[in-house]
Amino acid sequence: VQLVESGGGSVQAGESLRLSCAASGSIFGPYTMLWYRQAPGKQREFVASFINRLNQNYADAVKGRFTISVGNAKNTVYLQMNSLKPEDTAVYYCKIYARAANMDYWGKGTQVTVSS
């Protein structure tokens, strides 16, 4: 399984970005699609997860501003980021967690920079 993120960039505070993560390959069994981020000098942290259209979760820091969604083909996960803040600056990573196999697949990340 390969994951490729895109959509990062540099924006001003208050603006929006939409990240995409395209997955290729086969995953057997149920899986969860997630976004994480890692700011300079900090540990990687959870941002959002998507299990199905009725079950998504968000970190408190992004709740109400970010929305995770999955395309109809279920091989692309998006992260709509609104009202961006400088503290959202980080490399954003996409992850698929294959629950039956207890395996993680990671993308290489996309940089998001928010200036004040």
C-alpha cells in the first residue's frame, strides 16, 4: 500500500487548505484512515480519523475547523482545513490503519505553513 499526500502550501492565518491523500494497493479487511501532523521539534500528533461516514474523530485543537472525508472510491482521504492558525504549521501525514492485520501504512507528508 502506498500513500501520497498533496495540497500543502503556505497561507495566511484565517485562510483554508485542502489536503488529499491518494492510496494505491490492496487492503484486506476493515481499515481506518487518519491524518497526523508533526511540528518542528515536536512529536507527531493525531489530527483526525475516519472509520465511516457516521464515525469521525478530531483532536481538540482542530475540532470545528478541520473536516476529514473520504472519496466515493474510498481510496482518497481529504482534510479540509479552515480558519488556519500559525500553530497549525506542521508536516501533515496520512495513515491507514488496517485493523484486522494491525498494520499501519504512512505517507511521506506534505508541509503546511501558516503565517500570521
